[in-house]
Amino acid sequence: MTSKTLKNLRPMGGALTDMHIAHGVFVAEAPQGAEVVDCGGRIVIPGMVEAHTHLDKSLLGLPWYRNEVGPRLIDKIDNEREVKVSLGLDPQVQSERHAILAMSHGCTHIRSHVDVDTHHGLAGIEGVMATREKLAGMVDIEIVAFPQSGLMTRPGTAELMDEALALGADLVGGIDPCGMEHDPKGHLDTVFALAEKHGKPVDIHLHERDALGWFSMEEIIDRTVALGMQGKVSISHAFCLGAVDRAYVAGLQEKLAENRIHILTTAPSSAPVPLVKELKALGILTGAGCDGIRDTWGPFGNSDMLEKAKVIAMRNNLRRDDEVELALDICTYGGAAVMGVEGYGLTPGCRADCVLVEGETLAEAVVTHAPRWLALKGGSVIARDGACVIEAP
Ligand SMILES: [Zn+2]
């Protein structure tokens, strides 16, 4: 039933009020015959947005994976490609388990990078597309065709990316044009040519640090300008924006703002991270994600974007309430803006995607990653008391 009156709730931790839902959308007046739900004074926030994850590769539901992977990026990439085979990982099952876990925490929108490589072909894309279809109406899933194992270093991958985009992937992915591919021109020209051919946006993993990352970022900006793709390019991780040389970074951030290039942070413990207050001050749209969770890369992560907001706050040394609220904003409105979600928010006319959380204030909800009481998608309940209404396979 998608017509509801939610009584006694506090939008964004503010004053007590009632909210109304008709036909899956927030409305100003109580619809006739609506189901009445007493929310007991809880806080309501919009549905949480997981804007950078990898649905195809978590090991959720499988026996504990003993991680003995090497220290380099390429060690993790090579190891994963092999373990997927030895474990017989099914991207459909794993992505469904992962998405249901995210939904249980009140996530209503997900952007997932999905591996495309010459070993596994389009199995990941097909698996996540099947999950997207199965969970349609309960969570929105955006798919990035992601050349995790390399584009230039693995001939045949560009053709597979092309197929993935024709099949239904929503964005073109990329990865470390210099550090991994050793061919920034080749890599970025291929990524942007695919984007142009399919008329789809770009989201590039950029782990490269300091001057190497700045160089790649300049190359990304140049291509964004050349193709008129302002507003359609995201850079994930962007560790080079967390560099010590703030003067150089300031100039680069101005260019990112000017060309409406978005940043997605995962705020990991392993690298410098973009400074979200600086990005906010420049008007750079910033979202966040948990990245891979419980996979061959590492054992951590739970797809809880409220907990991720806390991590972002801690990694950015955010202490004041308004600063902690910024971290939450990144995990809700910020991610939605980066993904171009229409009708996102709590005002009349917006899709009734929301989460009711315990707690006195927004900052407290972030700090304690407060229990989720109810999560709605289009006015329908998707999770209660931290459990999704459907069971994972
Ligand atoms: Zn990633």
C-alpha cells in the first residue's frame, strides 16, 4: 500500500510533523483511506544513496574467505579474477545478497561498478542486470561497465565494454590510466570514445596519488571539455585531491568545479581522501560509497551508508554538528545529485523514498549509526527494524 500518513516524525531531525504519501510520492494533503503509521517522533531522512560499490564481487553468504593477498593493487586484481573461478562466484546471487543488505540499512539507490574482463566476459553485467530486474521498485541500481583488469593491457576488453553498454550498462568506467594502464592517452581516449558512442556518462576509479593523479585528472578534464561532457563525468576515490600540496590541489579543484565534474569518496583508511568541505565550498557535487564489501580485497564493509557517513566525518576531521551533517548529506542528497536521481528528497512531489532512524539529532544518528526503524521505497516498506522485507538467496 503506497498511500500512507506518517504521523509524528521529524524531517531531518527538525520539528515534529506528519507527512503524507499517495501513489508512491510525498504529497501535502492526507490522501483518503491512507494507512496511518505512528512514527513515534523518529527522524526521517531521504533514502540513503550508495554511490560507489561493487555488487558483483562480495563474498556475502559464503564461508569465510581467508585473505592472504599481496600488497599491490595488481595483486588484488589478479587474485580476485582467479578466486572468482575457484569459488564459482555467481554475480547474480552475490549482487542480490549485497543489494538486500544495503536495503536493510535504508539504501534506496545504488551505483555499482561491475567487472568486464576477457576472462569473465559479461557474466558480471548480466548477473547484476538480473538482480536489478528482480529488485526493481525496491531499490534503483545503476551499472558502470568497469574494466577492473585493464583496458589497454587486456586486448578485447574495449569490445566487451562496448557490448556491456549496448546490453544495458548505464555508465562507462575506467581505472588508473597511468598507474595501472601505463597508457593514459589510450585508456582515456577509449573510455571517452565509448561514452560518446553510447551517449552515456563516465565514472573513473582514480587511485593514483599526488602528481600522477593530478596528471590523469587534467587529462580527464581536457576530454570532458573537448566532448562537452560537463556534468556527466565522475571521478571515484580521487586520492590525489587529499595531497599535502594544497595550493596545487586548489587550482585543480577549481577546474573540476568549473566543468561540473563530480567526486565520489569511499574514505578508506589506506589513502589520503578528498577534503569534502573544500569540495562543498566550491559546489562540486560529492557522493560516497562503501566500495567493495566483504570481498577478496578486504574483509570489511557492510553497505551501511549511515556508518559510512561516520567514517567520512572521521576521515575529514568533522566535529561540529553542521560538519557531521555534511557527511550525511554526501551519503544522501550528494550521491543522488551525482547520480542524477529525479524527485529525490522529502518535500511534496518527491518520490517517497525515506528512512526512519532512532535518535535525537542527525549528528547523533551518524555518530551512533542509529538503528533503522523503517525504510520506504516509493511509499512501500522495504525494511523494518534493520531487516529487509525479502530474504537474501
Ligand atoms: Zn571501487
